[in-house]
Amino acid sequence: MELIQIIILVLIIYIPVIVLISLIRALFSTRKGKAYAKEKFKDIFLHFFLELLNPFNWFL
């Protein structure tokens, strides 16, 4: 049961951090256009989110 609570806590903390990092990166790239900023946000978010889903990272 504690393992499930730890996983949920990590998700609650990690998801907002991912969104914040992606948002900051997208804000830096708004000079190149809105579409480019949206693309950067999506790329950064998916990269970090897929790292979260990597089971090898759970046990390190």
C-alpha cells in the first residue's frame, strides 16, 4: 500500500513540475511564433512524461 501512495505522491508533484518546465520553455520560444511555442511545449512535456513512465527509473 505504501508503494502505491509513493507513486501517487510522485505523480502529484512531478506532473506540475513537468508542466512548469514546459511552460517556461514555451515562453522563451514565443518570439518565433505561437505555433512554435506550442510545439516546444508539447515536445518538452512528452519527453519528461515518457521519462516518468520508464519503469527503470522507478527503482533507481
